[in-house]
Amino acid sequence: MRSHPILSLTTHTQAPLPRNAQAPEINVRYKTILVHLQLGQPHAALLHLAARLGERFDARLVGVAACEPLTTLIADASANGALIQDELEQLRCEMAMAEHAFHEALGGRTAGVAWHVSSCGVSIADFVAQVARGADLILTDSATGGHGDARRQLQMSALLLRAGRPVLIAPAAAGTLLFAHALLAWDDGRECRRAVGDALPLLREAGRVSVVQVAPGDDHAAMLGQLQDVVAWLHSHGVGAQPVLLPASGSPPQLGTIALDHTCDLVVAGAYGHSRLREWALGGVTRALLTQRQVAVMFSH
């Protein structure tokens, strides 16, 4: 296991609250959770996590499945009618399997369930974002399309930009996700501030919360003051947390790797705090977190 030079500055921090301590009422609630099932993928781990969250928050669970429009396939001169029909039938079969798995795993276990499939010619990201108008949280996983094409694969970056809701992306091992140690990636930006507010219910579930910020130069005192403000705010909402400064080095730190090395199983971050062009050019934090497959990430934009 690699060790990163993390400097934990705990002077004047509030003592962490016990997990079940009495705390002020939190306004944020997950009363409806939208669960997106990617076609052609196993769903057991994701549905296990959905059941846990639904039961914990007494939330209604809304399942969705969709595919990209088939306009490209239909317009392809080499695609004959039989091939198109075979593809459509395969997609219908996969949607029916996803619906069956959703009801089999979640029916009767939470405040209520509902199911939607795409019936319009929009992208998967657009469809999920539309249905999310009636949800507090979007839950999906980091699986990629199993058929080698983009018709079944959710474009996560598009969803983050369009949904207007927090998105929790579970790793393949979501069934074992305990939220034992949450890492809040702090940069004092608008997206980050929104993310920590959206994540309050999950942060209260975490056994430990670290508020992490990269510290360029030697001005640790100023950054510690910012982190202390965040820690105090979290404490007022019943979340015990500690500030952590990560000294900047030659290359940008990879939060996914840092989370693994320090046994974090949840990262909370703002999505696309810079323009998407700058994120692409600099290899931004959002893109790096989207490409890792081992730690759960909750994004807000």
C-alpha cells in the first residue's frame, strides 16, 4: 500500500460525534432515489446498495433503464432490416431483465418502487436527467457497456452536467460498501459547496469523515482556517470530521488513489469546477474520478 504525505491538522477541531449521537435536524433528505441500471450488466451489487439506502432513508426507489437512439444503426446502409430487428429485440430483452431484477430485489423492501424505460429518442443521459426531476439522488454504477458499443452506456459527464441532482456512482463491489471513511475533496468552489450539502445524509452515515484540500506553497494557516470553517459547519449538522492538508508535489494528486491508500470507501466532490475544456486539457479531478472503478464517488454540479 502506497503512503501519501498527508498532513492532518486537528488543532482546534471539534471532536468527532459518535455515529449514533443526537444531532441537529438536517434539512437534506433522500426521499426519492433514482436507480439507473445499465443494460447488459449484472445488477446485484447496485441493487443491494439501493435496498440499503432505501431502507435507511425510508426512500421511494425509482428504477430506470434506457438505450441510446438507434438512428445511427438505422441510417447505416449496411444494416439490413433483420439485423435492426434483432438489435431491437435484444434491447427489449435486456430492459425486461433489468426491470425483473429491480422488482425482484426491491419490491416491498422500501417506501415504494416504480419503473421507467426510455420511450423517446433522446440519449440515456437526457432521459435519466428528465426522470430525475422527481428525485433527490441518482444512483448508478461505474460499469461500462458490455456489448462494445455506446448504445447501452451512460455518458456520465453528460449526466453530471444536465441532471441538477447529486449523482452517486457505485463501484463494482457496491454490495460491500459501508461508508466507513468518507473523503470530502475540498477546493472552496461553488460545486464543492453544493456537493457537501447534497451529501449530508451519507456523511452522517460515515464512521469517519476527512475534509481534504491540496495545499500549494507553505500557507497552511490560511487553508487550515477554511477547513476549520467546513468542519465546524459539518459538526453543526451532526457530522464529526477532521481537516487534512495534502502538500502539493510535482504531479497532481489522484483522489481515487489517495482514497484507496487511506481506506476511504466514499469520495464526495464537486463536478467540473473548471470549464470542461480546462478539465480536459489539465486532466482534471472530475475526469480522473470518473475513470477509477474502485471507490464510490458522489458528484454535484
